[in-house]
Amino acid sequence: MARRRVIVYPPTKTGGRRVRVDGCILGTAYSLHDLCAFLCRAGISGLTEVDLACEDTIDAAGELIEWRGGGPGVWR
């Protein structure tokens, strides 16, 4: 099965980051918890907040998530 393309955009002035999966905007995440919930609703399961926060895990899944304007620790 092909991986789904996830883009997490740079933080806005309020700290939220827009999340897009396969070209569809899912909403604005304000934390890794929000991002994890968006991905789960989009059918991308098996990733936890701990997975998303770990740079090595993100690098290993580089095709899955494209972080723009900072990695998983940048929200404001």
C-alpha cells in the first residue's frame, strides 16, 4: 500500500499548524496530540505522540510526514 502524503505547515501567529493529507486540509493542530488525532481520523494509524515527537522516528518515516517551518517540537 502506498504511503499517504502528510504536510504539517509552519506555525501561525497563534501557534497552530495546518495539516494536509493527500491534498485535503484536515484542520489546524496545536499540539502533537491534535496531529495524532487528525492522522488517526485520516486512516493513518499506528503512530503515537511519542512516535511523532521522536526525530529518529520521523526521519525513518520521512515519506510520511513533511514538516515545514520546523519539526515536531515547533508549535509557536
